[in-house]
Amino acid sequence: MKRLTILFLVLTLISPLVSVSSHAQSRDQEIQELKRMIEQNRQQNEALMNKIEQMESEKTVNQLKVEEFMTK
């Protein structure tokens, strides 16, 4: 009976440690997923900024063509 009580006590003390370890692993996975999402957003933002710059350049060229046409 004494051994059973000691075993129960040990298992009770170890249980939160296993839970904490599992929670830490889960949190690490969540952090990695968030980092991946942030990197994807950064890449998307960079691509969008490049597209905006390209469109602004095209707009400027087209405005110059229109102005040139109007003066002729």
C-alpha cells in the first residue's frame, strides 16, 4: 500500500511537468507558424509595392505621351 501511495504521489508530481513540456512544444510550433506567416506577408507587401511602383511609372509615361499628343 505504501508503494502504491508513493507511486501515485510521484505520478501526480510528474504529470504537470509533462503537460508543461507539451505546452512548450505547442507554443514553439505556434511561434514558428506566426514567423512563417509574417515572412509571407512581408513578401506579399514587397511584391505589391513593386507592382505599385511599376504602375506609377507606366502612368507617368502615359501622361507624357498624352501631353505630347495634345501639344501636336
